Amino acid sequence: MTPGLYYDDMLHGLYYLIIYPIELLLEVVFSIMYKIWGTPGIAIIGVSLVVNLLMLPLYNRADLISEKERSRQKEMKPWIDHIKRVFKGDERFMMLNAYYRKQEYHPLYALRSSLPLLLQIPFFIAAYHFLSHLSRLDGRIFLCIKDLGRPDAIINIPAIGIDIYPEMIMIPGLIINILPILMTLINIISVIIYTKGSPLKEKIQLYVMAFLFLILLYDSPSGLVVYWTMNNIFSLLKNIAIKIRKRTAVKGGLGPEINEREVSMGAPSVDPKRIHILTFSGAVLMTILIGVVIPSSVIVSSPSEFVITCAYRNPLQYIVSTSLISAGLFLIWFPVFYYLASDKTRRGICGLVWISSGIFLTDFLVFGNIDKYVTSELKYDSELFFSHSAILINIAVLAVIAGIFIYIWRVKPGWMKMIYISLILGLAGLAGFNVVSTEKSILQNIHSLKNTGSDGEGFTISRQGKNVIVIMLDQEIGTYIPFMLAERPELKEKYAGFTYYPNVVSHGGKTLTGSPGLFGGYEYTPEMMDKRDEEKLVDKQDEALKVMPVIFSENGYQTTVYDPPLAGYEWVSDLSIYDDYPDIHAASLKNKFLDPATTAFIEKYRRRSFFMYGVHKVVPTLLQSFIYDNGEYLYPDILTYPSMSFFDSISVLENLDKLTRIEDGSQNTFMIMDNESAHWPTELQLPDYSFSGNVNNRNVEYKERCDLEGNIIEFDGYMHYHSNMAAIIQLGEWLDYLKMNGVYDNTRIIVVSDHGYATGGDERLILEDGTDIQLVIPLLMYKDFYAEEYNESDEFMTNADTP
């Protein structure tokens, strides 16, 4: 069994299978409502209304089935009572079984009388789990409720002190939560109406449930109580409407016949077995497509990217969780709706599932290959945008596909079963191939994924020797520096001694092409590497990464390498490339400073994102941007951290002082590292560019920056600037630390990036054909030994000048 692949307990799996599909529905509806109204209280009411309207046919059907079951039990009761009076022991058991067989009845059918209550239980658990942990409710006022994230405490009687000589007698205060009491009163009224004419036993059960909810929810967040109160109001109105309808039906003499037809358990009039098989086949196909094929297609491209090395778990865990969510939605809850539907509705559902299968597959296979890089958080590396022509083409193609599937449905229904079998087998084969390939890749790199080097000691800087440090800030945009210095003048003092080169280019717009020259010099630019076409690219990349560390190490420098980019062409660097050089200390800092709570959050958030990413990939283009939601996938809460990858990377820069071991002596040292803080565009809290789970820049963020010469850069995606600035600020704090400890002057430092990014915000850098050359303008800043003043140089440079 692969470690970390399966869940620790059965309850965890059952949660994703049964409860989480409902919780996900609540999350998505809340997110949409919140975007519309901007008030969590109204959003909660909207969730209750939408969910109850969606569930109304289901509840109505369940009520009718329950009523029919009670009528059936009432009809059989005299004979059952007679058998129980006359017979005893095994004889009674045999007679009851014989009677049930004659009536074509099974004792388990009695559960159908409790069907409405059974349906409410998973919805209550999902709502309780969702709204009890929704931090967006904290501190939010709604009507007379001061804090939706806490019990309402509407009545608050303070403590009273009575001075009775010679002592003071204190009468304790009293806090009363009104909302749970109001919720219970509404529930009791609804029960009274619903159970009118029902047996006493059933009434007692419902009254007990009403008071049980009062106990469970009395000290719960008021947002949750608002939701359940609205559900009770909806249930009350529904019960009143049902009673009115029944009275009208009885007066017209149609009551019993209508109910009998509505709840008939008979088979559909048109080939019911085929309808059931085809509908179930469609559900299986969607489960495999969304739950296994799509997430496995993402993970197989870079398995190590989805591994948190400080708490190793096999990335196939995300396929397990996504498949459970999909199975819960399509193979458990969808069949519940299908079972409770009328015969005519079942046939319509079958047709809808058939057409949806064609549309979903077409969107994934034909329109799903978006030319964008997907991060480990399932976010694209640039804005997701579709032109009007792309949307129209998608609609036209899907219309043709829908027409073809409708034709098969109506004219060639015999083909459907074979098509379903072929599609399911094909998708299962693709999923299996992805899973096996992922597991093979993980096994090949298990050492580097589980063992990230002995980095507990950090790296050494000598007080009397020479220290050389190269810090690669992945995707740090070189042209931003003048604007950063204009905004934060103190940065010039922090970077005293550095020379900034604005006239610099990279040899490519990606790490793949921009980093080899940075590490290895001009012999490793794309042009020079292409001349060695008999060698593998990965070997040339690894060779470039070893150039400086090997040279410094062989010349007596104590050498440390952190996170060499794309070593072994792996997302988590394959440090084994340095195994032949025992004097080189190689380690990874990825996930180094993540605490267990953050790790657990990352994994939970990824599980949700993988499923929503699958949904996003199969819906028509018109809906993809809406579901993608700038990479948040309609996540309803405030993220604990703005970006997991950014947080992981910036925390390394924040903890550089902890990694820096300053020693007396004349030992020369060399350290080179890659850091990806600037690579993850993230909105940060201004004015200090701090990372927070509750960012609010409405009144302080401005969509442009100006340098001291009056040049302006405008932002579409200002988050690039935020993450770039945060990296420069944190690195500046570490430079101050070196100065305080007397090792700044005898240290040569190069801060450089592998490439820039085409933000489109600087008109000076956009060519006539629309090309934004900011993509290949990296940062290059150089501080020599004992340099004191900040300078700028117009000398033409490339990042391959680093060595």
C-alpha cells in the first residue's frame, strides 16, 4: 500500500463521499450570493432559499412516499397485531414473514416513512460543518445580530451586586440566545401542522427532534442558526401549502387518486430497465471523467509539484478524494434524486445525462487544452480570458454535438449502450495510465521528495573570509525596481552598495530557458545548448546547475545550494545531481517553514480545487471563467493565506536570518539559492505588503505606480507588483541583518532573476507588433566586496553574466 495515499479512517472517506458533495453545493451557492449582495446574512438566506427550492421536488416526493408507506402500514396493522397476539417465538416470526411475502412487503420498507427526516440529516451535518467554520461570518453584523460568527446573545442581563451589610451578594448575569428559541418555535408549529392526524409515536419523534436541534444549535454561530431558521420557515410554508392542496383535492374528490398516481412505484412506460442502465452509465462516465481522468491528467504532468515535502503524502491522494466527491455526487446523491423522480422525469433525466456526457467530453477533449501553465493550486499563470469568437465557436460545436446525441437518443437508441461502454473503457484506460505513470514517477524520485537534505544547520557566512551569495528570484521583473524605490525610498539604503542594471535581458521568458545561463554562463544559453543536440536537455540543465557550486567548492569555498531550479527536470529539485560532490551541501527549502495546520489546509483546499477544476474543464467556455473565479473556484471563505505557494516561498526569505550561520574565521563561503516569491502573483496588504488572510486594499490600492523620473506603469494585474515588492522588502530585511552582524562588507551578493513577465503595464516596453519585452527583462543587482553606495549602470548585461 502506498504510504499517504489512503485516508487515516473510514469516517474521513465517508465524509467526502456523502457529506462533502452537499457542503460543496452550499459553498458554491453562498459564494455566488455573497458576490451578488456583499452581505453574509443575506447570502445565508439566499443559500437556504436556493437549496430548499432545489430540494422541493425531492422533499415533496419523499413526503408522498412517506405518506403512502404510512397508509400501507395502517392497512396491514390489524393483521400484524393479530399475528403478534396469537403467535409467539419462531412461529410468530415465520407467520409475519409469510404475511409480508403475501403482501409483497419487506420490513425495511418501514424506513420510507422516515424518508424526509433521513434526507435532512446529511444536509444538517453539511450545513453545520460549513457555517460553523466560515470565518467570513466573524464580526459581521446582520439586523439585530452583532456577530454572525458567534451566538446571537440578543438578551444580555448583566450581573447585579446587592449590598447587604456586611457583604456584597452578586446575582450572576444571564445571556439568552433568542434565535435558537425562535427556530424551535417555528419548527414546533411546522410539526403540529405536518403531523395532524398522524400517530402519537410519530409526533413524539418529531418533537424530540425539534428540541434536539435546539440543544445542538443553541451555542452555535448565529449564521448557522439563521440558515436553519430559514429552513424551518420554508418547511412551515411548505406544510401549510400541502394541507391547503389536500383540502382542495379532497373537496374535489380527487385526493386519493392523485396521490396514488404521484407515488406509483410502477416501472416507466418505455423500457424502464434500459433507462436505468443508461442513466447509471452516464453517472459512471461523469464520475470517472471529473473524479479521476482530469485530476490525474494534471498530476501526471508534474507529480512532485503536488507533494508537500515536509509532510510527505503521495499526490494520488488528491485523485482518491476527488473520485470520492464525484462518486458521492453522481453515484449516491444523483441516484437518490433519480429514484424519487416520477417515471416521466426519469426519462428526461436519462436524456439530459446522455447529452451532458457528449458536451462534457467535447469540452474536455477539444476545448480543454488551454495554453496556460497550471500551478499546484490549480491556478493559471495568467488571466483566464475567452474572446467572443472563441465562445461562439464553442457554442456552435456543442450545439452540433448536442444535436448528434439527440438524434442518437431518438433514432438510434440501441447505439447508446455501446457508446457508453466505449467511452467508459477509454476514460478508465486513460485514468489508469495516468495513475500508473504518476506512481512510477513518484517511486523514481521518492528519495528527493522525502529527504530534502540536512538543512538544519543552514549556510555559513564568515566574518573574516570572503562570502559570495547568488539569489535567484524567479520571475522578479527588473523594470519594477525604480518604481519600488520611488514608493519605498528606504530600500535604497537597505541595498547600499548594490548596482542596478536596467539595461539587461534574459535568454528566454521561462525558467527552462532563462535559468541555465544564469547558473552556468554563456555556454548554457539556448543557442549554445542547442548545438549539443546529441545530449538530453535535462543533462545540460543539471550540468549548468553544477557549474558555480563545483568551481567554488573545488577552490576551497564552503558551498551551499538551495532549490536549484528544475534539477533533474523535477518541480521539487532532484538534489542527487550533487551526490558526486560530497563537499557541496545541497538542500531544499520548499515547505521548510510550513506548520502542520498550514499543511493540512493546503491539502484540504487542493482536494476541493481539484474537483472544481474538473467541473471547470467540462462546462461550456461561457461558464469556465465564472467557475474558475480567478483561481478561487467559488471558494466562499477568506483564504487562510493569499497563496500557498507564495506563502511557502516568502517565508523562506523571512527566515533567512535563521538559516544564516555567522562564524569567526577566514573560511571562504559560497551560497546560491532559488526563491519563487515573485513567481506567484498575490494581493498583499498595503502599505507594508504583508501576507494576510483578510486583505482589504479598497481604499489604498491604486492601479499605477510612478518612478522619480515621471514614468508610469499601469496595472491590470497589480498582484505581480505586490509579490515582486514583497520579495525585495524581505530580502532587504536580511541585508540589514548582515550589516548588524558585520558580514555585509566582506560579502559579494548578486540578486538576479531568470526572466521577467509580460504584464503589459509599461508602454515603453511594448513593441509595434504588441510584443511585451518585459517578459525577458529580469532583475540584475550586484554588490561587490566593500561597496558602499547604491548605483545604477546603463551597461548592457544579460543574466548569463551572473557567473
